[in-house]
Amino acid sequence: MKSLYLLILSLLLAALPAHAKDLALVAGASGGTGRLIAEALHAKGIAVRGLTRDPATAPKIDGVTWVAGDVTRPESLAPALAGVTIVVSAVGAREATGPNSFETVDWQGNRALIDAAVDAKVRQMLLVTAGSAGEGAWTDPRLARFGGSRNWKAKAETHLRDSALAYTIVAPGGLRDYPAGQQGVKLRTRSEYIVGPVARGDVAALIAACFDNTACFGKTITIVNDPQAKPGIPAAALQALPTDTPETIRAPAAVGQ
């Protein structure tokens, strides 16, 4: 009887829809881009757990279950990752200094989340950074004006690449709140990045397309909108992008955002 039960159970599990057995942790799910990512994953039938400092005050988002945790408090991350199969980080600071600075959140916070994801043995981590990450020396006055945000994001990228995780780095151009799905997108390596705007919802669509997608593993993908291209995330373009090398992840000499 036990063997019959196990056989039936295995058949039932095999019949589940794709991703039905996945649990995604989305850090930054209450933010402008993170919320759209959570919604896009839910639309694919993926169970979503949102990381928040206070679940009692978190916004209601269809399909999202909130869990207490804070990337600036590394000790809070292991419990939040229990049972998680894939991690998405869409955290981003807005302050140059203080407890929620670019260094504290974009670098140290993401580093803590990456390390916790390694310990939790998740299957993939997707990190949202910026198309211009890594561009400019620390002494560049343009960089200093924004608290070094580009380079703190680049440090998080490097830490993820050096980890044992299967990873995907999504590096958008200037984030915009105009409707998604109205234009096509240009997907390029970091070294081929060309400045441009992109709808937050199109970034979310790229994250959803790369979720547990081996065509995206080990790649840094920049994304901007292209009004001349057909709307949607082209699967062929994802497949054609090369995996990261020192040449493909090198930032162009002069870009802005």
C-alpha cells in the first residue's frame, strides 16, 4: 500500500502546472518595481513571499504572503528563506547617507541576502540593479552626487557572480512608470548597454521570463524600451545573449541614466 501511495503521489506532483512547487521570495516587493515583479510572478502561478520589515503595514498585493525580514538585518533572513526555491531582489536605496543608504541597502543588504540564499541552497537568484552599474570612478563627481549608487550596485553584482548560485542580473535603464507592454525592448550585455528609459512593468516581465529559465543563468542583461520592436520579451534574444565574461560585464566608458 505504501508503494502504491508513493506512486500516486509522484504522479500527482508530476501533473502539477509548471512552477506550482516553487516559492519565490521577493525582497523589495512593496516598491514600485518589486510590486510589479511580485504580480508578474503570481500571474505565472508562482507562490510569492514578500520580504518586509513589518507585515502588519505591508500593502495588500494579490498572491503575496508577507514575511518579516530586513536585508539590513542579516539575522532576519534565514527564517524568511525557509522553503524558498528562488530569490528575487528588487531592493534599492534612495538616500546617499544614513541607515538606508546606497551602501547599506544596495551593497551590504544585497550581500547579506545573497549569502543567506547560498545557505538556503535556492535554485536561482535574480538581482535587479542598473544598466549603468559600475560606470565611473569613485572620484567622479557625478557618481558622488548620487552617493556612489552605481558602484554599490556593481559590488552587489560582483558578489552574486562570485557566489555558488545560479544567477541572473537584470540591469534596467532609467525606470519609468508609463504603461508596460506598449513597446518592445532591447536586451544587451552590460558592455553593449545604451542609455534609455524602460517601463517598470517591462522589467518585471523580464524577471518573470527569466524565472527558473536556464537561458538566463549566468547572465547580466540590460534592458531599455525600443519603440521600433514588437512588445514582449523575445525568448530568442534571451537565448542568444552570452553568459558573463570579463568583457561582457565591463561597463561602457561613459553612460548616464
